[in-house]
Amino acid sequence: MDVIHKYILVKKAELERLQDEDGKWTFPFQGPILNDCFMIAIIRTLGLNEPDLMAGLVNKLLRSQQDNGSWKLYPDELDGNVSATVLAYASLLISGEFNSDDEEMKRAEHFMDRHGGPKKAHFMIKLFLAMNGMYSYPSYFNFPTAYFLLPSYFPFSMYHCSNYARVHLTPMILCMNKRFSIHHNVEQHYFEDKKGGWFREERGLADTLVQSIKSLHLNPLYYRKIGYQEAEKLMIDRIEENGTLYSYASSTFYMIYGLMAMGYPKDSPILQRAVEGLKSYAIQTAEGLHIQNSPSEIWDTALLSYSLQTAGVDISHPMVKKANEYLLRKQHIKRGDWSIHAPSASPGGWGFSDSNHFNPDNDDTSAALRALTKSQELGHPFRQSWSRGTAYLKKLQNKDGGYGAFEKDAYDPLFAHLPIENAADALIDDSTADLTGRVLEFLGNYAGMTYNDEMVKKAVKWLFLHQERNGSWYGKWGVCYIYGTWAAVTGLCAVGISSKHPAVQKALDWLESIQQKDGGFGESCQSCEEKKYIPLAYSTPSQTAWALDALVAGGRNKRDAAMKAARFLLDEKNYDEEASRYPTGIGLPGGFYILYESYNYIFPLIALSRFKGQGLETSEDV
């Protein structure tokens, strides 16, 4: 028995033990401290009796504080992160367990003072402070609520930005317009007289855009009033069955404050139900109790089912069969915001979380479809589901030929120039190399489409146009250039682009050039902030697997680079805590990085199975 086969058997047995009875896998979706801090504030704001939850969240915050007083977003972040530190400091004050005389708080103050203090924090963190009575709102800000009355086809309407922005900015605007604040009975001397610095290019472009909307003559009192009502309706109409807004914890926190700004009492059923949804997202991690932003059950289950099948596990095996039956139950049947720009598409996508019922995304949809492809042999329900999902995915292609994450053509470039941090990352759902490549990989390897198909040609052209000079591609939802390059290369090769094509060769050369001495691959989260490849000091399993999979797809499975990468993945000593717990997912550059524990199973299984599947002999000394 060769070493790869042994590896597969071990991982298969582990995953059998970890699978839930209903067929899904539940791995932690671990983000930064953002949601933990918000939950602390919500407990105090609503007067909830949650001593265990509060204690768990506070203890996790304390354990993650650095020696220099800061909090970090990722392990190799230089010095620390001022936004995270401001947020953690404020949350510990709000918890009522700490005051400025405590040693932990003094160290945090020292770090914040050296890095510009609250003025240098992210816009979203300043809003957290303002909503909790610790920071002044900008006096000049008064957003015309008539904006919420604009029809979807109108230029610069909310349906030309990402749905993530739509459900976050709406409650934010309500709080800022109403100057809504909860004043906690805690010491907050540090924040006194600290004002200003809300927006990039302070006021300039913000004023221009606001004045442009006002010039539409939609700002009389009547329109302002019904605009507020429309904003309130926008949120309520998008509340999930578990009480969360769009199934995100972050947007749900803002919704709670936004509805309170509109006059909802603290004991309102809609707020209480939202809290129950948030509490259901709590999970124990190696670092302590954590509030997930949106649990990743569907994403993990789809990819694990697919990876096991790639490794040779049959669709009739109970583990795969249960997983795919779970996916079948989770396919969407409701129309959501995606239908505005894709009216001819019928429901058929999948979302990210078990609680998500009408906000599908293209990555989860293609992942679920990969997992279900072979299950069509089992009969009508699977065939029908696969056909519906594939038809849905094809309809979501952007007019530029690429694929975004959630909706079609939701990327008005004007939004990218708004004077707030991460405008280009968070406010537009534009085409990305990782989404475009992964959809192509599905269409080519599992839907039988080739470069002769017009929609494939458009997507391929988009990828060619967006390749970096060094041969890599930037990935938006994973770290980062390795992720984007893997997705692009595997997608291009799947639809029939020759591995000898100059673009593919250049990408593979680049991958080989960044291989670490241990045979693995490692890229820092800093890459997405600097918009250039920055190596990590060590290799990670998921990034090594992405690189190996790309090398195999490009026909370089017999070269030293692929052999070394395979050796790295097969040596369990390389899965130490530092390497296996580095966040290789991205939610927001410079603000939200994700540790997917499932990735250490998924991508090594896929890459090693394909490496072996190329006909290369493997043995104990691979």
C-alpha cells in the first residue's frame, strides 16, 4: 500500500468520526475578534443575563492580547492592529470587568497612543464606538434617506453594490443619521476629546455624492420619512429564519442598533430573536469561545464530500450519501436579491451557512454541484437538483465575462471610490480570478463545457486580461496570490486551455519560484493589504495543496516542485499548530481573515488524490 493511499484512509476515518448525524460537517468558521466584541456590547446594551457567554468572550479576548498591548488580525501582522486594539479595549470597558487602571488596559492604551488612537481605527470600529457612546458622530453627516426609494435600475442604486454592503450600510446609515448612542455606565476617559477622522479624504467625495443624491429633489420631509421606512423594511425583509440579517452576525449586530435607532424597544421580539440567532453562532475553538460570522456548514460539507469522492470514496458510501442528501435539502427555492439583475434565473443555488435560505453564492453553488455530479446516477432528485443548480450558475455570469461572489453585475465602480476603508473590497461584488476560475473548473470538469462555448470564452478572456505581470492572479476570498493562481490555472485547464499556453506556463513558473525550502508554500495575509505577494515564514497545508493542485493540472506532476509539495503534505509534522491554524481565508483585506479548520482536510485530499491520479508511482519515500 503506497503512502498516499494510507493518508487517504486515515483522513477518511477521521472525517467519518467528525460527521454529524444529519450528514453535514460542523467545523469552526473562525474570524477576528470583531463579533466577540460586538456580542459583549449587545449583552450589555440589551441587559441580557448571559454570565457564561460574557465570561467566555472576555477570557478569549484577554488570552489573545499581545505582549505589547495590542491585538492582531493574523499571527505575523507587524507590531499589531490599531483597529482591533481599539475595539478590544472598548469592549473590555463595556463588559464592566475592566477599567483604565488595569494593567491590560494600560498596555493597550500605550499601543493605541503610539499608533494614532481611535482616529486611525477603521470606519466600522469608529461606528461601534459611536453607537456605544464613546465617539462623536460626524456633525456634517446626514444621508438622504430618499436614496432607499431609488428603483433597482437607477444608476448608483443600492442594487449596484454588493449585498454585503447593502445589509451592513443600511443600519449604519440609520444610526449615523439618528446619532444613536447607548451610554454605558463605565469609565471611558481614554475616548474623551477624541473626535474626527471618520472618512478618507475627510468630507470631499462624501459630500459630493450626498449632494448628487440631494440634487434629485427627493429630499422633502415626506420622502425622508418614507425613506426611513424603506430602510427598515429592507432589513426586516432579509431576516433569516434564525433571526439573523442575511445570516451574518456582523450585519445582525448593526441591525439591532439600527432598529433601536428607529425606536424598537430592547425587549422587542425581533431583537430577541436576533440575539438567539447570534447565540447559536457561538462555538468553542482552540483559542476559546467565538461568535462565528456565519457558520460554514454548507461550504465545508460540499467541499468535504467532493474531496472524499476525488479520493476515491464512492457515492454509495454512507458518509458521502448522507452529505449529499444534506446538500439536496439545502438547495435554495426562494428568490432573493440576486434575481434583480438575473430575472430569468430560477432559484437553484446554495448558500454558505445552514441558516442561509435566500442568499446563495457562486462559490458554494459550484462546490455543491461538484459534490452532487456523480450522485445523479442515484436518480431523479439528484439529477433535477444538479440541473437546476447548473442552470442557475450559468445565469449569474457578469457582463464582463467573469464571476463575482453573490450577484450578477453588482459592481458600479463609483462605490469603489467612496471615502471609507475597503470600499473597493466590500462595496462592489466584481468579477474575481478565484470565482471565475472555480466556476470554469466546474463547468469544464463536471458540466462538459469547453472553450468552444461562448460563455466559457468570455470567462477565459476575462482571466487572461487580469493576470498579473509576474504570472499570478489575485484571489479575493483566499490568501491570496497562491489562491487566485490555483483557481485560475485549474479553471483554464479544465475547459481545454493547453497547459503549454504562455499564460498557464507563466503562472506555473511563478508558483515554482515561490516554493519554500521545506517543499511547501506559505503566503502572508499581508499580501492582500499590500496587493503584492508576501511570503510567510513557514508553509501551510492549504496553500501547499492549492499550489500542488495547480502544478498537477498544468502537467507538472513529475517535476521536483510537485514531488516536494506532496512530501510536505504527507508529513504530519508539517501540520503543527502554527501552520495548520494560520488563517488562509479572507473576508475583508486588513479587517477580516478566516481560519477554516476544514481546509486542512479538504485541499490536501484533493491535491494528493489528483497527484496520484496522474499515474505517477508513489511509495513510502515520495
